[in-house]
Amino acid sequence: MRRSLFFPTKHSSHQKGFSLVEIIVGSAVFALVAVSVYQSYGTLLSLVSASRVKITATDLINEQFELVRNLPYSSVGIISGLPAGVLDNSENILRDGNTYAVTRIVRNIDDPFDGTIASSTNRDLSPADYKLVDITIECPTCKNFQPMVAVTRVSPKGLETASTNGALFIKVFDANGQPIKDADVHIENRQGTTTIIIDDVTDAQGLLQIIDAPPGNLAYEISVSKPGYSSDQTYGTSTGNPTPIKPSATVVRQQVTQISFSIDMVSTMNVSTVDPTCGPIASVPFSLTGAKLIGSNPIVYKYNQTFTTDVSGTKDISPLEWDTYAMTITSLTYRLSGVNPLLPVSVAPNSTQNVQLVLNTFSPAQLLVTVKDSVGLPLSGATVDVSISNSTTTRVTGRGFFSQTDWSGGPGQATYSNVTQYDVSDGNIDTNSPIGEMKLNRVVTNYAPSGDLTSSVFDTGTASNFSQISWAPSSQPAQSGANTVRFQFASAPANTSTTTWNFLGPDGTAGTYYSTSNTNISAVHGGDRYFKYKTYLQTASSTSTPNISDVAVTLTSSCTPPGQALFYGLTNGTATVTVNLAGYSQSQVQVSIPTNSSYVQQGVTMIP
């Protein structure tokens, strides 16, 4: 009988296994552990690498010091440096796949133990007592490597003898007179048979002492700089600068030459060119000139550059040294009608100075008057009268203005652009007899009893505070009666087709009128951008009419420079400028207006 080779198998009704959630969780845990191990391994490798770099840099410093120790004392110095020697100022050395930058500085040290060359009581005639060797190791390609600096002294074997050289002390300070540490100093002397070139840095007191420097008349050219700072230097004589204010330094035998330099953090000037309504004006050339001089006869400015604003009417100028700067518009199309802040503009170290140049189209015989107090701050609200050839024009500083002197172009202009047009009239206003005046319309021999004219919409360019409304002539024929000229004023924050123009009087209601020239405009209009005026003329006699030749509205806005007033259309001759402001003594100056194409700026200082 054949037996079966199969054995019975027990089957379970519940199979064992892993669910999808368990697999995901397990994978996440494994990934977390793996990433942690990998990061730890990476960190360990970085630490090992950083340690190797540091050890290599330390070995390099030791090698450099060993090299110095094995040199004769007279050879410990920089090639073409002071003291002169056989060492290079800088060198790149390849070690373990990294390039290390080695910088060497050697200085003569005047030890106070035996007196110093600068002492008045214990003067050392041989001030080069020993040498100080400064070694700096850098590795630009090494991650997180901080430069290593080490210093050692090297002393001579023999006794000192009196020196035939001198000393050069260089002091570097900032705009506030504080010393600048680690300023880069570059010195060259090319007068001798061997050129001397020194690159060193100032100490914590902003001082660099060059001991045992060979004598030379105007021999040492020095420049001082620091990253992020302005620069200063000496200047040799040249065709463009024959008499430099800070000439190259002279070193005298057994004497100390001290020379100071001033540097500080650089700044930025943001210049914008706009019209009186704050609209940008593109591509305006201007010059920027600092007050610091590098030459005296003739005068040579340290900074004198020309720039042009871009298509948006702006120009950012950087880096810029702290100084006081004058600005001049070099365009033949535009002239300054004001500057904010006042010229000259002071730029402080490590700052951003915004300068707004407000321009107007050039017109003949312009005079810009700037009124300041005794400390140079602008004074707005000062009344400026300019009298020339028996004619007086009045402006108020810190106020812009819009004026209209011709209405002969007729009605139909909603927004002011054509200076001769207006919006609407009731038909009883004559604007052509003569051109440049508006008066009541005349039919045969009789004037209309009344009439009105509404101006176009004026755009101030920004939110404004309206000051006064004025007109000329301010007095009218007696036959016309009382209140023959009246005005109302309307304003709006936005010039839209749905704007309702409510014409109001000085009390802010529709029932009153401006009947006296130079009357303050109601405060209800403050903060609006757009405005219109409405003129009402009337007469008590059919044979007489009032007339208006000029309507002006003064205002202040962000584009109204403080303390300044612009006059134009003056005749040539000598103008008398009279300035009055409450709390200050009256000031009066004479200004020459040479030709009808001139542009003159005049400053006036007010005394309390």
C-alpha cells in the first residue's frame, strides 16, 4: 500500500501582516533617523574640516615667524617698504587643497623706555628701537574661517646710534573727531633711488606711526580709506591743481611730521525733479558741488559732478561723502523755483538725504528769494516785495501760486492747460477788449448790469492748503458802485466727471463772496487737490464797468519749498528786495537783474 506524502495543514481564519498606515509610519521613522544620522555625520565632517584648516593656518603662522627669526635684523622688512627688507607684503600659499592669503606688515617701534622722537622732555634721536611683525592668515575659500592674526617683536643685537631719518605720524578720524580704527593707509615715496611703498592700518587710536622714515621734501604721497567709508589723501602739484591744500608730506631729519585725515561712512542722495504740481520732470541735467576744497589757487573742489535725472525724474547718487552740497540746474529749458531742503544741502555720514528740485519753465528775468533765520532754517510766511522801475511785486515765502492773466481764448476748457481759456460764462463777460482783461460786455453804449465767468479746473498735483485769493486791480471805478468784483471758490479731492463743484465764500457757505483782494480762503477747502474760481462782475452804472487783469490763488503743498519765493518777468536794473515777517526786523537788500534772460538767486537772513 502506497502511503500519502502529504501532511494535513492547519489553516487560520486570521492572516498576520502590515497595514499601509504601519508601513508609512515606519518609513517616516526610518527617514527621520537616517536624516539625523546624515546631518550628524555632515556636522562632524565640517568640524573636522574646520579644525584641519585652523591647524594648517596656525602652522603657516609658525612658519612665517620661523622665517623671520632666521633673517638678519636688517632684512626683516617689506620689499620697497619701511623698514625695507626681503619679505613680500602679501603672498598666496596652497596647502591641503586650500589657498591661504598671507599678509605681512613690519613696523619700526619707538619704545617709550628710552624716550620717544615726539617727546619734548626725553627725546629719542634713534627712535627705531625694535620691529613689530604682524602676520595675517586668510582663507577666502574656506567655510566659516575667521582671519588669524599674530604679532611678534624682533630686536636688534647692537646698541642704537643716532638716526639720520625722521618720523611720519598719520592720524585718521571721523566727522565727529573720533579716531578710526583699522583704516587702510597707503604711502608712497618715489623720490629716492628705491621706491618706498607702505600698506598698513591705523591702531585703536586711529594712529599709524612710521618710524625711521627717510627725509624728503613733499616726498610722501598718502591716501586713507576703509570699506564703506569715504577717502582722503594728499595731493601732488599738477596742472589742474597747482596749489593743493593738503600737499604730499615732508619728513625732516630727527623730526616728527604729523598729518591728519578725515573719513566717515558714505551716504546717498536721492534727487527728484518735479514741477510745482508735483509732476515728475524727466531728463533734467544738474551739477552737484561739495564745499570741501583740495586746491586753493585756483579753487579746486573735491567733489564736482554732473548728473541727469532718469525718465521718472529721479537720480540716486551713491556713495557720497558727508559734506555741504550746492546744486545748479544746467538745463536751458528749466529753472529752479525752489529746493527742499534749502541749498546748500547738508549730507550727514551714513544717511540718506532726499532732495526735491521744484522747476518751472524758463522765463525772462527770474529771481528766487530764499529767506532764512540766523541759524539757516527756512522762514515761510515772510512777505517779500520786489520793487524795480517803480513797479512792486509781492510774494509770500513757502507758498505756491496759480494765476491767470488772459481769458481771450474763450470758453470750453474743462481742465486748465491753455492759459487763455476758461470753462463757461453767462455771455455777459467780455475777454477781448483788450486782450488780457475781463469786463462786462458792452452793447452799443451800455454795459451789461452783471455777468459771471467760471474758470477751468486747476490741478495742484497733491493735497494742498489754500491760502489766499487775490486779483488786480484791487480798486474799481467809483461809478460802478460797491462790491463790483466778487469771487467764490470751489475745490475737490479728485477731478472726476461726477464731481459737484460747490462755489463757496470766505465763511465756507454759498451765501458769501470774496469781495476784497488778498482774502484768506476758507479752511473747508484744506486738503483738496483741485480747484476752480468763479468771477462775478456787476455795475451800478450802464456807462461804467469793473475790470480784472489778474487772478491768483496761493497755496502750500508738498511741492511748495519752504522759505522761498519766485519772481519772474522782471525788468533789468537794480531791484530792491524788502522782507517782512512778524517777530523779525525788516530786511532789505539790493539785487542786480542784469538782462531779461537772467536767473538770479538771492538769500536773505532775518534777525529776531
